[in-house]
Amino acid sequence: MRRVLITGVSGVGKSTVLGELTARGYEAVDTDYGYCSPTPDAEPPGPVARPDWVWNERRMRALLEADRDGALFVAGCVPNQGAFYPDFDRVVLLSAAPETVRRRLLDRTGNDYGKAPGELERALRDQAEVEPLLRAGADLEIDTDAPLSAVVARLLAETLG
């Protein structure tokens, strides 16, 4: 089984790519839902991750160690993700131009992050500060300014092909 981490800052398209992978029959998990907590050993106190939360180590280990057929695509961007890089066959960074991230955060409907006062500015600051760190740990970077079909085709070709 191949395990692929899809990472990137808010607004680059992680959830959209996961949705397309799921529609194509792949197993895909968004760790913003049920895998994050304030500390690595705390149970998630709510269903949706908050900024600066980390992966719950027990839940992530269970996800990554489960016996399954086919590929597993996992999406997230948390401070402790680097500790799990050895558990993935590939680490893929999704990126987009700052103006694209701004537009996506303001226009999206499935997640309110980026709409409250200060969140948009924080997201763009994270892009400038955190994205270079993510790039350093990634095996592959895909620009999501490209059409979704092209992004997913490249992701599949370079991670499963």
C-alpha cells in the first residue's frame, strides 16, 4: 500500500483534491476532521481542527498502520507532521499564488477559516513563512493554479505511477 501525504497552507486546495480522489475511488482522509488536538496525546476535543493544533499521535498511527488495499491519501498541515514523514511514501506540497489563496479563502463555503477578522492575514502570513518549510520536506510540489483535473492527474502519476 502506498501512503501519500498531501500538505500545504490553507486555501491551496487540499480538500478539493481529496474530494476528487474520493470521487475516483481512492481512500482519502482529511485530518482536519477527527485527527487534531491541542497536544499530540490529547483526544480531539471537537470535530474540526483549529489553528496551531497538532495530529493526535495515537489516531495517526492507527490510520497509517491499518492494513488496507490500494493507496491512502492523507491531507493536513500541522506543526508535528514532520514526525510522520517516514511513514509516508511521498510527501506532496500543494501550492498556489497568494492572490489565488486569498480568493479561495474568501469564496469557499465548506470551511469558514479565513473569514473571521485576522484569519485571512494570518493565512497569507503562514503562506509566506510556513510554505518554505513545507517545501523543504516535500518530495514533490504541485501548483494548484492549474485545472483540478491536471493537478490530480499529476498527483496520481507521480505518486502511484
